[in-house]
Amino acid sequence: MSAINSSTFADKAIKIFSSLELNSPEVPGIKVLNPYENQETQKCVTRFFQKYFNDERQRIFLFGINPGRLGGGLTGISFTDPVALRNFCGIENDLGNKRELSSEFIYKVIEAFGGAEKFYRHFFISAVCPLGFVKGKINYNYYDDKKLCEAVSPFIRKTWKQQIDMGADRKAVICIGSGKNRKMLEKLNAAYGCFERIISLEHPRFIMQYRRKKLSEYIDLYVKTLGDLIGDT
């Protein structure tokens, strides 16, 4: 992905995500997931941003925790596994056919909202920590280990500001995850004063694992929250 001197959201995003670097922290067994080092991922990310963000519009941001190995940690696009990238975003790829629970939920929301084109016209999904982690073959959150959190905090602070400057609508931000991720987001917002308010929604993985019987209710809540923020009720 080449860095382009332009003012579009897409060009800023491509430049930022293509240059993400984070050395593996000195925490036993923890490795960094950096999908942007993969050429196929680079192509997909470029096509994605140029398709949906090739303008100078501001977006309302949704921040998850950090990418997982079957979703954003593979495709480079938050909460988007390779199947969702093909079926809902129309971007063919050679990144496999495995689904991720969080991606399944998010794209149910996106479809209920009106589809990818409408959703990405108004919103952008990323993560408080835009690179993910694994311990063995298991996803790991930046806050799961105190030493890890301390080690990656400078990276989080740096990339937080970079992402906001891509074109965030400052009236509100949605925190995906109502616990420790919200606390970190509140800390960042207090330090930089970026957003007027923070709205929390339950994390998709929690919903899909433990609240699946109420799936439709959570989808409706997400869609209503999104609609309220853009005046589309």
C-alpha cells in the first residue's frame, strides 16, 4: 500500500495502516498480529478503503479492543473476516473461508442497517489497539496482562490520535465493549479531548457466545444506536 498525499479519508487510512509497526512486547508467549505485512491483505485493505472511503466525509467511529486472528488480524479490516469481505463488501480475496463470531454479528448489524455502502458512508470501525495479539493460537487482548498493557500504551496513544485525524466526527464515539475497553477509551478521551460523549455497546463476541438467544434484540439496539447518531430513525 503506497502512501498518497491526499486529503481523502481513504488515503489517510491507507497511509496510517500500511505503516503500523509494533515490536513484540517482552511478555512471555505473546506475539503481535500485523496483517498489513501480508501483500494480499494490503491489496484488500486498499480496495476496501478506496471503495467505501474515497471522500472527505467525517465518520462516526466505533472502537473495538484489538483485532482477532480470524477477523481484522487477518484481513486488516476491523470485525471483518474473509467471508464477510467477499459476501458483504464485494471484495474477493485469498485469505481463506473461516468465519469469526464478532464479524458475523457486525455484518448482521450492517445488513440490518442497510448494507455496507450505507454503513461505511457514516461509520468507521477500528480498535483502541489497531494491531492484535495471540498467545499460542488464542486471541489475546491488550488489557489481559498488565505488562502487555503498559508496553503497548505508547503505541495506543500514538495511533489513537492518528486514527482520529483521519476524519472522526467528534460528537460521539461508540465503544464496542463495556468493561476494560471503555476504561481505556475514557482515559484516552480525557487526555486528548476528542469526543463529546462515549456510547458503550456489548461486545459482539460476548453476545454471540453468551446472549445468542437475544441476538435480534442486540442487533436492534446496535441499529437504533447507529440510526440515532445520524438522525436516521
